[in-house]
Amino acid sequence: MNFSRPAAAGLTLAAVLVAGRAMGQTPAPAPMPAPVVVHVPPVHVQVPAVHVHVSRGGRGSGAGPDSTRVARFLAALAAADPIVCEMAVGQIGNHWGWYGASGIGDFREVSQAQRAARDSLGHAVTDKRVLPLLAWGLGQASPCVRRAAAGMLGESPLAGAVQALRTAYASPDGRIREAAAFGLGTASDTMSIDALVRGLRDSDPGTAQMSAWALGELQNPRTVPPLITALGASDGGVRAAAAWALGQIEDKRAVGPLVARLKDQSAAVRMLAAEALGQIEDPAAAGPLGAAIGDPDPEVRLASIEALGQLDDVSKAPAPLISALQDPDPDVRKQAAETLGHIADPASVAALGAALKDSDPEVRRAVVEALGEIEGDAATRQLVVAMKDSDAEVRQEAAEALGRRD
């Protein structure tokens, strides 16, 4: 989880802030900033229903931000354009272009003090004075300010941080409960499992959806039954988050209910159900995933094809997968070739050979890679044909595949 998405992978970055270190005395607590009200034109952005969780990691360790830095940061986020705000929060801790104190890679105007302040935001909060400020941030109007506050609380090793999130999760305000659920998932707080399970039935759909995401982060098998129940929620976002969470837990009890969601009215739910089935890797899902390749939505077709390649013990390529080599979407055709390579069914060689005439060189390269995974003279003959392809990379891949056969 980074602060931009649901989540999902474990974030652990602990840093120790020692009072009086290096700079002498620790700065006095910053005054609680007043909420910043910014009037901006409505911006309509389609955001996926499920958050993706990425490890913050980083290079080395260091002190997290103090209360003054956090106050300025949250105020700046609140005043920013909503899209800029979301992008900024999404990069917290990613350390893109991070070069430490050397300044290599920074522009000349960036001072060492600015670099230190920026880099501190990539480390966990260890200044207790920050906690009330972050708790305040959970209730702000800006969703990305709430996300930043919740994420920073969830990342903090301070005992009071997770307690602040638990308290906020009981708030009468749905926006605060949603933010708290995000923070609890970020913190992987196992003590909150029961509360999050109850949150799946929250009257606020945003809270219910984020509670499902948090349970996916926790990956506890005892949450499978309530998440299966949530697959039948009236809100599509809740169903989507529940499908995603079940994929993270990878429990075979979810296979049947997820298969049923391959026919959900929401394309996002169908896509996430297919992805979850691939993560569970149960070969019993092969037939339903094959049927889902006929879905009218290309993202669902793509997810279904990729999931087929992840299943255990599938050695026969479903007919819809072979037919997908002729799909109108080149990404679908490319993924079909890759999955056929994983399955390595000799019965698919003729269709792969025909796909060597595909207009997209990326598809043809995937076809050659697939043929290289299939044993037999028929596949070898098609690789020889690919040696005459107009694209140099296709020819090189064919040569390498033939070399591995010797």
C-alpha cells in the first residue's frame, strides 16, 4: 500500500527520532492548523475500487517528520489541486529519485534542508506530538488529506497511533470511519479484525469497502466467510473490494462464490473476481475462467486469460483461450499467447502459428515465446517460420527458442 492505493502488501519502515539529536533542542509543538477550505472546480476522475498496497521500503533509515513538518504538509495538501494532492500522497515513501544527503539528481535550487524535510516524509512518524494532528487530519474535507493522515498513523510504530485509528473507526462520520479503516489495514492491526468484519455491513458504502480492503491486507483465513457474504452486497464497490480481499487470502472456500461473481453486473467486480481466482490457483476455476474470456469487457477478458495461466495443473488449453488469439484487443491477444505458453498444450500450436501473422509485433513476440515453451516438431517448424519475421526482436526470440531446443 502506498498512500495512493488498496491495498495491499506489508509496509514496515521503523525509524527512531531522538530528541535533541544533531540540531540540539526539538522544535516546539506546532499549533493545530485550521482546516483549509479550497474552492476548486469539480474534477471527475474514475478511480479503481480497490487500493493497491506497495512496500514503502526506501534506502537506509532516518527520522520521520516532526509536528511542524506534518502540519505544513497537510495544509499544503489541502490547498492543492485535488489531482496534484492525490499524486503527492501516492508517492509518500516511494523514494523515486531519492539520493539522500548527496543531492545527486536534485535541481540546484533544492537545499540540503529541503531534501532532509522531503525525505523525512518517507519515514514513519515517531514524534508523539504529531498524533493529535494526524487524528485531526482523518476528518478533513480533502480525501487525500484523510488518506495521508490515515496512512501516516498506520505506518507509525507509536502505540498511540493505532489506538487513534481504532477510536476513529467508531466515529459517527462515515468519512472518518473510512479513513480509519485504511489506516488499520496499513497497520495490519489484527486486534481490529472483529471490528472490520462488522464494518463490512456498515451503512456507509465507503467504510464497508475500505473495511474489506483492510481485511485483505490482514489476510486472516477466519475472515473468508464474512467476505464471501460481502460478495453479495448491494454496492458494487463493496463487492469488488471483497473479491480483491479474497484473492489476497487465497482460500479455496472462496472459489465457488468468486466464480458466481464472474457474471456480476459490474465489470470491475467481474475483473477482480477473475484476478482473485488466479491468485487462489484452484484448477476448478479453469472452465468458468475460460467462459469469461467471452466477456464484452476487454479488461475482464484480459484478467480471465491471465488467471488461467496462474492455475495449478492445467495442461489443456480451453477453446476460448485459443480463440482469444484473434481478439480485437492486442493486449488480450498478447496475454492469450503468454497463457498458452504457460499451459504448453501442443493442440494450440496451429493457432499460435497462424498468430505469427498478427499485425502487432508485441503479439508476435509473445507467440514465439509461447511456441518456445511447447515441445514437439510442430512448434519447432513454426519457430523456423518466425526466423523470417520482419521484426528483429521477433527473429531474435525465435533464434533463442530454437537454440534452447538443441
